Amino acid sequence: MPLTLHLGADDLTRCRFAISPLCQTHEALRMLRRPARHGYHRAWLRRLGRTLDGIDLSLLWLFVPRPGGYTPDFLGAPPDEPHPSLDDELARMRATDPALARAEMARSLACTPGLAESPQGRAALDDPAGTVRRLADLTELAWHALLARDWPRHRAVLEADIAHRSRQAADGGLDALLGALHPGIDWSGHTLTLRMYGDLADAQRADGRGVLLMPSVFVWPDVVSGFARPWQPTVIYPALGMGRLHTAPRPSETLARLLGHQRAAVLVGLDTPASTTELAHRQGLAPSTVSAHLAALREAGLLASRRQGHYVLYARTALGDALVAAN
């Protein structure tokens, strides 16, 4: 049987989104353990090169098992607010109850026969508080090695996904939102079904706190849901636009002749809403140059802009979509 979340009235009114740099860091680490999933991120991996060399992540790898294993939920606990900072999330991680941490670590180690009895496994379980601190320190190192440089670009993709799905909910209600999260998720009769999971006895259940929805650029092609209590029921799903995160689509020659190559590239690159900073990184242009192109495209009715948090996001209008599609 697949994993099911039966949402009551309180759950439906408390569904929310969040962006978690801590969660993204651990999803990036999980992705590195799954070479078959590198396709969307090959350019990023090539640029990283040997960034992780010299960093001993063996303790983290102990709890980031290969497919089919369980990663302790406290490594990426559901955030309490929509846009937590990494520092706040690491502080919360370091404050994890040692008894809870030990239980989750023991469950993770049990996924690999003999690992709990190994010297590393025994040392981790004998001192859960110390292990949590060391895991938090290693996570911070992994963040700086893997994500800190690109975080504005990643965050813009995640914010654009949330903006798109919020519009879905505004236009079609929660049915439109929850029914379109991912092909592996079904929504019917107030029940969210994750077909990629088996329904375990200790799986988290909707209990009136709602479901936390978190887009991720690394989780593809899966959907992830934590199992252990006391965490809020959470669904981590692939973000829209993640496939273009590290590559810039090229405009046709016709469109480039019409608008100019740079301006056409900016227009074509807005398949999902993006900020000036993200577009500048993606196109390899100065932010001032991108800003000028965005202003011209907006004046021509090809783009619209709106504020999202600390950023102004730009998106193509129907006219802009039609122009790109025609060329």
C-alpha cells in the first residue's frame, strides 16, 4: 500500500510552503550518492570540481544511505517559518533532543546490515549529543562547499516554483495545487497519496497541523516525505525550472535578429519567473545590462514583474510566451 495522508479541515487550512537551505544541503548530498540523478546538475558538478576534497564527510555519509535507506529527519527538520536562514536551522539542529537523535540515527544505521555495530556506528550512538554537533558542523561545511555560492540562483528557482503554485491555488483552489505537484502524487477525496512510498506503521500522519510543501532542485525524480514523529507531515517535490538552473536556453536566430541576441536570450530564459540577479548569473551578463533588457521587454508588454519576498521576479506575459513559441 502507498503512503497516504488524509487531510482534515484543519490540515487543509494550514498547508504551507517553505524554503529550507538546510534541507537543500542534505538533498544535494543525497543526490551525490545517486549518480544516475546527476543529469540535471552535470554543469554544476563540473564547476564544483574537487571542492569537497579535503573535507572528511564520512560521518555524514554514514547517515545519508544509498537508495532505499532512511536519513534521520533531524538532519533536515521541517522549518517553522517560510524562509529560515541556514544559521537558524543549524541552531535548531544542534538543539535536537539526544534521545530523538539517537532513535533516528539507529533507524538509519539499521538500513545497512552491520553498520550499527561498526566502530563508527557505535561511537555515533554512544554519544548522540556530540554526534549531532559534529553532523551540524559538517553540514555547515557542506553548505559552503556545495551551495553557498549558487544559493541566490537556487532560491530564485524555489521562490518561482512557490509563486507559480500559489497562483494555481488562487485560480483553482487546493485541488489545482495538490493535484499537480508531481506525477507520483495523487490527490482525491481529501487524501494525498505518495505512490513511491510504502505505508509504514510509524509513518507520520496528518494531525491538524497541515502539510508542509517544500520544492527542491535536487530531489528529482522522486518525492520525499519524512516518516518519523514528531515532525510536521512534509512533502519535498522537484521544483519547476530546476532543469534550466545551470544552463541558459538559446533563442532562435529569428528571435535574436528581432530583439537582439542578449535581449532575446533574457526573454527565452524566463520559462519560469526569475530575478535580475538570477538572470545575470544564468546569462553571464552584468546585472545592470539585464535590468535594462528587462525594462525594455516589460515596456513592450512581453514581461510583467511582481515582488516576492526580497526580490522582484519577472515573468513572460501571454504575448511574450506567444513570441517565444512562434520562434
